[in-house]
Amino acid sequence: MGGVWGQVFSSPRLRGEAGWGAVEAHRLSDLMTYQLSDEQLMIRETIREMAQDKIAPRAREVDETCEFPTDWVDLYRELGLFGIPFKPEYGGMSGSALTLAVAVEELSKVDATAGLILAVQALGGYPFNIAATEEQKKKWIPPLASGEKLCAYALTEPGSGSDAAAMRTKAVKKDGFYVLNGSKIFITHGNVADTVVVFAVTDPAQGSRGTSAFIIEKGYKGFTTKPIKDKLGIRGSDTAELHFDDVEVPAENLLGQEGEGFKIALRVLDRSRPGVGAQALGIAAGALDYAIGYAKERQQFGHPIADFQGIQFMVADMATQVEAARNLVYQASHMIDEGDPGVTKFAAMAKLFASDTAMRVSTDAVQILGGYGYIKEYPVERMMRDAKITQIYEGTNQIQRVVIARNLLK
């Protein structure tokens, strides 16, 4: 493979961010294809090469400047990547969750923000796939599939994180409109999205059954956003507070029926959690690849540190965890594609295990690089920072355990 991966530097000291793929690539993802189709394998190889050549060289800069990489968005549009989460009849590429997982994994190997851009386009698009009428699908999905418009998914509120049913944003129907008031927080792509799916309470007396979903567009009067900066990780990703001050939303922008919002949100999470798992998997696989290449060339006591059993055992554990995570992520994604009703448990398992794996493996990668792993010239410290959020969003890992246990014990 050419590009960044094809370069080989003679000294570990030179293998900083610019040479992130410079060490010999372990390419763990080649060890298991999970019955990927020829098309999926081709997509994987195309994205892998693009990520190494176009994204990896900019990853450190994006992290340091905390600027949303619009050039990456343009690149995805050019390659048609935004079409992956959507079916061809609406301008998409496949609509396959497994294809999406493969793509997000490859992007996240070089930068978690890069994988998140595609994963969030899927997250914001899933409510349309699940609950939109045919007329709504034809109107709203094509510009999302082409990447002409970015989208976001607005569920979390300042006082309503894991307890999504405790949301306070309200929508009151009046003269052919729903009037929204309230706020959301930690919304990925909230500032850059053209289309946002917002959840709001339409009948407070019904609890979670009184929640509904709405389509809101940038530019609606009373709809404002505020950037959230200086995050620990995924620093190039756009994160926002959303505020609704008497925002009038046309009645035809209701997704599904009134009161179906919480049900829609849960069905979306079943589909989006493997996407977060794929992001975490990519982080872990990328960290492992880098650590292996470094260990094979870093000399200590007259030998590559890869010769030492302590390093060998670390690498063996890291690789085993990555392979196990990949199996869970791909299995959950395959179940989504097959319409398997048991996907809720496996989606939670995939997100839980893959994100914990990303945290463990990236931390071990920092340890293997030693002092070099602790400085920003090398990518593994960024990977460790990026890994942490995968244990938090799309439902904390504590919530995933609740979901898994309930499904086992019901």
C-alpha cells in the first residue's frame, strides 16, 4: 500500500504524527472478513487508502486546532460515503449497517473524528429510515445521502442524559405548527447540521409515551446553537448546545405519530450503538497497529522490544480483545441488516465491549511507546483521549449493562 502507510522511517524518534502509518502495518482487519461481500471488501480498501493518504496527515492538526474538518466532509461527498447508511431508492449506497461498520472502523483507525462524521450522518438519518412516511423519505433522505446536507440527532438535555425520559423540551401544537421550547446539549454536529431530528414532550402526563420526534432545519426562527469547545478527545468533532425559543415547526415535520418519539429513539439507538462500537474498534485496531510497528523497531538492551515477553503478552491480549470486539460489532451490524429482533442485546454488547477495548488497548499502546506515547508527536495519546468518549455517548457503559441484563433476565 502506498501513501502514509508505505513510508518507513529509520528511527522511532521520527515516527511522530506525520508518520502515523509509517511503521509496518499489522493490518489486523485483514485477519477476519466476517463474510464480507466483494463490494464491502472493495469499500473497505478504498476507504483505508483514502484515510491513510488524506486524513492521517491532518489528524494531529485537527486535534490541536479543534476545528471541524470541512475538507474531510468534501472528501466524503466526493466518494459518496454519506450514502452508505441509506438505501439506493432514496439516493443512498446500501443502507447496510455492516458496510457502515466497516467504513467507520477504517476511518477511526487513523482518526476518531473522521469516523464520527460518517457515524453521525447515519445517526441523524436513522429516524428517517425508521419512522418517516414515504413522502418524508423522498424529501429529506436524498440530500443526506449525497452529503449536500449534514444532519444531527438531538436527544440529550442538561438534566436528561441516561434518563432520556426525563427530558424537558416541550412541543405544543398550535395552528398547524408545533411550537418548541427548551434545550439540548452535547449534540454532535449541532452547529454544522442543516437538518436536526429533535425529541420533545408533547403530552407530559404520558411520561415517556408522551414524547415525539420532529424534523427541524437550520434557519428556523428561534433555533440557535452554541459550540462546546475544549473537549478531552474527538476535538475536531463539532459539539453543540441547541436552544429552542418558540420555534415553529410545521406539523408535517412530525416523525411518526405523536407519542412515538421514545420508541423511535430506542430503535435508533439499537442501530447507532454498533456504529459507536465500530468507532471504538477502529481506535483500538489503529492503536494496536501502531504499537506493533513501534515494538518491532524500537531498540532497547540491544534488541527490538518486541523480543521481550512482557511486550509480547501485552500485544497478544490487545489483539485478542480487538478480534473479540470486531466479532461483536460485525455480529450486531449483521443482525440489524437481517432485521433480527434480538439486536438490542447485541448492540449494547458491541458498544460496551468495543469501547472498553478501545480504552484498554489505547492505554496499553501508550505504555508500549513509553515516553514517546505520552507526547502529541505520536498518535496513541490522542487515541487514548478519543477512546474515552466511546464509553460515554450513545448510552454510558453502565446503561449498556442495564440493557443487557434486562434482556437476559426478562
